[in-house]
Amino acid sequence: MSEPVDEIIPDLEQVRATEGHEVATAEPVLTVRDLDVVYEVAQPVHAVKGASLTLHRGEVLGLAGESGSGKTTLAYGLNQLHRPPARITGGSVTFHGRDGEEVDVLALEGESLRAFRWSKIAMVFQGAMNSLNPVISVKAQLEDVFTTHRPQMGAAERRRRCEELLELVGVDPGRITAFAHELSGGMRQRVMIAMALALDPELMIMDEPTTALDVVVQREILQEILRLRQELGFAVVFITHDLPMLLEISDRIAVMRRGEIVELDTAENLYFAPQHPYTRRLLGSFPSLTGSTGDFLRAGYSPEETR
Ligand SMILES: Nc1ncnc2c1ncn2[C@@H]1O[C@H](COP(=O)(O)OP(=O)(O)O)[C@@H](O)[C@H]1O
Ligand SMILES: [Mg+2]
């Protein structure tokens, strides 16, 4: 029982207007230059080709593109979460910390990489809610983040932080002793977001974080993410094949096609004046965008352009 996507758009538009998109600044938090990622298999797949982008502090950057275009591979590369046979064959990723430090992310390894990952750039995956351990309480799993990454923190402080985090993402802290199977999918995904927020990251990469949830829960969680972003000031890379959703929540959108970023612009420009034929085709492929505006979008380009 799910609503068509276009019915969620007016609400998100309201969020956009009231929560404001003025959070984004001109200050960079991550600079990606000519990033190349190759799957080194029998027939090597050049999954990310020369990707360049600058992500600003507090900004929501949407990453769009059809399945297989390289979105997940790019996201993993940003945080060195890729695994063989994937290999970064070129380019650079520079993190610009709040405190002024510059980190060459691709040069990090071992303990410093592990510490960097959770505390500076946190990640929420599509299936994240299913990666909660079924036999350990939510409380124990959340506390574990602090035990591992903030070993000097006392037990009382740890408990207080965990309760605070759950409240932040809209989960009743009274439910902290629950096990994963006792929580709904939406609640579990909120817990995963709480975990990602635990160490106050400056950037959150969210790869299809709401795709597995029904549309109403999706909307609630998106609103929550935008609110938290405003409150805590982190930047977001939000990945989904759902372009209508991205248009509502993103400051800027990068469109990927066959491993390349073919267009990167503000959500408004991308919607009203898409430059690349593939972007126009992508916009035209969503029924919710093919009203009069969709006709407008499609005007002036012929199918041949997309080949
Ligand atoms: N483990 C792998 N081995 C070989 N090719 C892969 C592997 N994982 C992904 N790919 C390929 O890399 C390309 C990009 O995939 P992916 O980043 O998952 O795209 P998206 O997230 O946009 O759907 C696709 O062509 C996919 O088939
Ligand atoms: Mg993907």
C-alpha cells in the first residue's frame, strides 16, 4: 500500500521551504578530482571514470543515475570502502575538516582510516537496517560505537549519548533495550542513522537509505535527515535512482551515466534547464514529472540526441 511518488512531493516542497536550503555554504568539505575506479575482473569494468566534484559544507548533493551507472562505486571510493576486485586507479579525494585540517583520504590506511571513516564521513547503506545484529540489543550496538571509538568515555555518559541520539532520530529511548526484530523497518533505519551520527560526522553518504521502506516512512525519514542536517550542519551525499525525490531534497544534483558525471547543477537548473540529453531522458522517465512540466522538459530535443 504505497502512494505514488508525486504525492509526497508537495510535503517535501514544504520541508524545503520551511527548513530552508540556506544551510549549504561555499566552503568545501570534500574535493574529488578525476577519480577512477575499476573492477579488475576478466573483462575489467571502468565503473567510475574521471569523477570530479566539490561538496560544500552543509550541502545536500544528490547522486542520480540509472542502476549500474556507478553511484555506489563512487560513494564507496570516497571513503575507501571499496573492496577487491574494485581498485582506485587514479584521482584524489581531499577532506577539508572543520578544524582546518586537510586529509588525503586515499592515502589513509589501517587505524587512521578506520577512525576517519566513522568520525568524519559516515555512511548509511540501502540494506543497513538489516545489518543490525539480531541477538544484541539496539542499546548495546549503539553503545558499541562509543566503546570502540571513544574508549575514554564513561558508562553513564555513553548511555546519555545513546539516548540523546535515539531521541534525535525520533526513536523513543525507552525502546533502547529492544532487539532489531522488535522494531519496524523504518525504526531500524533510524537506528542506523543514529549510529552514523554518533561521532558527529561532517559528511553523511547515504546510498538508497530509504528505498526498502514504504513511501510514508520514506518521507518521514527524509524530513528527519533534512532537519538533522540543519541542526548538526553535516553535508549529505544522497544516492537514489529516484530523481523526483532528489529534486526535492538536494541543493545540487550530479547525474551519472556509465561511470561518468555527465551533469552537475543546482536542483532548480537541472529540473528547468537540463543540459545533457541523458538528464532530459532521465527526467522524462518519471511519470510524476511528465505533466505539463515534463512536456516542457522534453520540448526541443529529439530521441536521437540520447543515443
Ligand atoms: N564486484 C563487481 N565486479 C565487477 N563489476 C562490478 C562489481 N560491482 C559492480 N560492478 C559494475 O560496476 C558498475 C557500477 O555499479 P554500481 O556502482 O553498483 O552502480 P549503481 O550503484 O549506480 O547501480 C556496473 O556496471 C556493475 O555491473
Ligand atoms: Mg547502487
